[in-house]
Amino acid sequence: MTTPLTLENIQRAPKALLHDHLDGGLRPATVVELAAEVGYDGLPTTDIGELATFFRTAAHSGSLVRYLEPFAHTVGVMQTPEALHRVAFECVEDLAADSVVYAEIRFAPELHIDGGLSLDAVVDAVLAGFADGEKAAASAGKTITVRCLVTAMRHAARSREIAELAIRFRDKGVVGFDIAGAEAGYPPTRHLDAFEYMRNNNARFTIHAG
């Protein structure tokens, strides 16, 4: 008998998620709370419902530039180890609730050092959040494995440094390297040395495009 393709069955089915952004999936309530905790005053609104609408509208705008606007706010509140850990933990919680059993989550460590954290400290906090989220899910009867890709920004000149970060953490939960961000004027060839470094280390990478 064929299982009906209902929303309930889709939610219950075990899933693998291979492309998701840590800073693109924050709960609106978490963004508002973290903004108050860290003193970030750049939010367009502190009303949770209105903020959710703002994020959703940008995501479905059809414009890459418009789509990227909300990331300034989510990144803005993710500048401390505690915030990074919480966001990573809640990411796992939300995925487990949707019956995801394996996920690869990407984010750009270089965007989270404005508060003085090192790149390594940023990745440590996120991986700890993932690990604690996995344990919490397991205690609730959900099995999920979450791994990470570290992203270099197209407009910046840190791609080789981020590639080296990926290799440094390859046995601790980082499974690849990525580039992302605005594409116009920033072709992948600008990051060729980083890709060659990953290839020479027999490591995996992806390239955002389109």
C-alpha cells in the first residue's frame, strides 16, 4: 500500500538536508531576545510577528540582494559564544522536530568576529551547540547528526584562511568549504587558491551560484 503524500507524513519521514544556512534559520523570537542581550539596535522591528514577516518577504523577493538583507540582522546578534551556541542548538532542535536525521549546515565564521572572537572560537561555539542539540534530541527520542561547512564570503579576501579553518576542524565536525555572497564582480576564480588547497587536502567544497 502506498503511503499518502500528506503534510503529516512528509513531516514524519526521515530526511537528509544538505544545504542550509545557520544564520538564515533563526527563530524571530530568538533574534529579538539576542538583540536585547547583546545591545544590537539595528532590527527593523522588535515585534516578533512583524520581524517574521520581514524575513519571509525578503526570502521570497526574487532578488539576491534583497534576500541577503536579513542576514545583516541575524549575523549582528551572533557575535558571542553564547549566542552562537544557542542558535546552533536551536537549529538542531528545529531540524529534529521536522524529522531530519542528517544535516549539513553552513555559515561564514568571518562574519562573527566583530565581538573579538577568533575564527576558531566561532567554530568551536557552533560545533558545541550542534553537539548539545544532538544530545537533547536523543534524550527526546530523536536521532540526528549535524555537520558543518565553513563559508568564505565572495567579496572578502579570506577564502584561503577559511579553507585552512575547514581542514583544521575536519575531524571535529566540519565536512567542507563553501563560498557565498553577492556574485556580481566576485567570480569564483578569485578564490582559486582556496579551492586548490581543499583539493590538495582531499577535502570537499561547494560554490554558491545563481
